[in-house]
Amino acid sequence: MKNWIQAFLVLTSRELGSQFVSLRGYVVLAASQFIIGACFSYLIEQVNTEQLELPASELFFATWYYWLILLLSTPMITMRLFATEKALGTYETLVTAPVSDLEILLAKFSSAVIFYLIIWTPLIIGLASFNRLTGNSLNIHPGAIIGTFLGVLLIGAMYMSIGCLASSVTKSQNVAAILAFVFGTVLFLIGTYSSSLATSVSWLASVISYISMVQHMPDFVRGVIDSRHIVFYLSTTIFFLFVTLKILESSRWR
């Protein structure tokens, strides 16, 4: 068990470090922080000039800013996880090391999730200090901060698992990014247009509502932790990681 943890930590640190070696990692960070900063400045201005009826956390996630960063950053983060190593031939060297496919997958997945959380850390800190910065009477209570972090983590983890799957089926980073972006966008659009997609079929409406991230996020940012949301994101993430693992195992024996 100790050796497994040690190998996992070494692989994770290696993968996380590679995110900061490439220019792409800094571009993703810079672009994301620019969008978050622009939105945060807008929210502060709105609070100082208008009487708002919702806390800033709910206002932020009600805009397109979060979803834009989510849909664009996750393919950029995950596109190289397996595709680059396959293209360079270094993945074959990696699998000959005394580590399992599961260890490799979990390390790459964990590094992607950590990098993704780094993107959102300034926002979480900003929301936590928002009341002090603005003197806003609409308190962002600790439960809302925890719920927001949990929502960002669960949705991000699901998208990272989708990116892992996309990167495992091709040697091209660009193809991996396109696959992850298309699948993630379709999943997002299903939730966004859930009301128009299922107006007459009750069971379909229930299914779409269950998988709708757009409907889940308001609960998280209000600090409402619904176990159904947690089960959905965890099970979906595990499913995509399981499929990815099977693809990696099959490629090992080719």
C-alpha cells in the first residue's frame, strides 16, 4: 500500500509539473483569470451601484462566465494526458515501469483536477471576502462557499474524466481536445435547453433535469447539498474513468 501511494504521488507530481512546463498551461491560467477578474470586477461594480436581490456567488454562476471557462479549459488541460505520450512513444516506456494502468490513470486524472482547482482558487477566495470588499448586506455564508467549491470540484472532475477518455483514444492532442469539447458542450446544452427538449414527456424531463448541470449549480452556490447531485457526478466520473482504464488495458496488450 505504501509503495502504491508513493508511486501515485510521484506520477501525480510529474503530471502536475508538466502542466506548468508547457506554454499552454499558462495560457489557460491567464485566460481563465482574466475572465474571472472581469466578471468579479463587474459584480463589485453592480453591488456598489445597484441594490441586488441575490448574493454575488449566485450571480456569478448565473452568467456564462463559469460555463465558458469550464467548456474551454477542460479540453486544454486534458488533451495531452495520454495523446502526447502516445504520439511521442513515451507511453510505452511508462507502462513498462512497475506501475499499473490504474495508477497511471488516477495520477493523470488527479493532476488535471488539481490544476483545474488552481484556476478557481482565486474566485473562491474572492467570494469568501466579497462581503468585506463591498459591504454587501447579502451575506455569502460559509455553507455557500463550501457548496460552491463542491460544485466546481464535482463538475470539473466529471469533465476531466471525459477529457481523459478523449485523450486515451487518439494520438492527436487536437483531436482529443475537439472530442472532449464536443462531448462536454453537448452535455451542457442538454441541460441548458432541458425545458424545450422535454416539455411533453414527463420521464424524459426527469432524466434531463437529473443530468442538467445548469440546474444543479444554483443549489450548490446556495449551499444546498443534494445527495442526488453528488451521486450523479461521482458515478459519471467513475464510469468515464472505468471506460478509459479498459481502453488503456486493451492498448497494453496490442
